[in-house]
Amino acid sequence: MNSPLPYDPQRLAHCAGEIIVNVRELAQRGWTPATSSNFSRRIDAQHVAITVSGRDKGRLTEDDIMVVDLDGAPVATQHRPSAETLLHTQLYKRYPEIGCVLHTHSQTQTVASRLYAGQGHVHLEGYELLKAFAGTTTHDTELDLPVYPNTQDMPTLAAQVDATLDQQTLWGYLIDGHGLYAWGRDMPEARRHLEAFEFLLGCELELRRLRR
């Protein structure tokens, strides 16, 4: 007799469905090239649904979504999670209200990460779209989107992110030559943050080009 699953399978199916629908749309925009990127959704206080490593994000099915615990270890599955799973679970572990983490590799995000890596952040100020970020009520504000050096050492990168989170509220960050992480309390909020960062980074790149 099989042991009961430690999570609600119906909740997993709901989370997987949300991930599949939204990620296919992001893939159609070209934000997940060559099987890159990873996406997750909180199932409950101890479990997270996350995309299996190396899958084509434009053709996801329920079999491409697995479960990990908050330490990033697979739960009741033989699938292998992405090496970057820790960057998802550190957010779920730190913030019980976080329900969704999205990681994409659009050209805009990747180019911006290369151009601003030297200064360690992208400064965003005065844009109306800053109001897209939860808790921001006016365009008359500013924020620095961190840019971290790329590394395969996920514990080190996670520690850098944690150090920044100790100092300021964040809804996303860039990794040099890599892509963007964005998150929110649910899928719609995480997508809003992701799309806002994409738009604002595009504006900064265009301004930089015009000022030459």
C-alpha cells in the first residue's frame, strides 16, 4: 500500500495548471529560450510546485511540474529540480505570504544585467509603472533593482540575496548574463511584477541608447 502524499494532490494540480498556462504565454514572448528559466508556485506551508529541470517551457504538461520542500529537496518524485531551486525556496521560507516565483531569460533582462552588473543595480525612478509593485502608491518614488554576479554556487548567491532582503523590500533581482527573478503573493501579482520589470528595463536600455 502506497503512503499518502504529504501534500494535497488537487492543490498540486491547480498550481501546475496555473504554471503551465502562464509559462506558455511567457514562452511565446521569447522569455524562456532553449529550455531556460524556472517557475514555482506554493502548494502549502511546506511544499512548492516547480518546473522540472531542462523542459521546454513552451510545451509544459503536468508531468513537467514536480514538488520540492522548502529546502529544495524532491518530494514523492524521481524528477530532478533545477539547480536554481534554492533561489525559489529561500523566498518561500523567508516570506510565508509569498506564493509564486518566476524566473525568465528575456533578451531585455539579459542585456540589462550585463550593462548594469558593474554598478550592482539598475536605478529606476519617476516611472508611472513603478506603481505596479505592491506597496507603491505613487510614481514619485525610486528603487534599485539588484544585479548579482552569476555563479553556479547557489548557497553563496542565496546568501547575497538574503543580505539584500535584510536591508530593503524587493520584488525582484537580476543575475549578470542570466536573467530576472520576480515574485509575488500569487501568480497574477508575480506576473505583474515580472512584466513591470521587463518594461522598465526596456525603457532604461532605450534611454541609454538615445543619450549616446
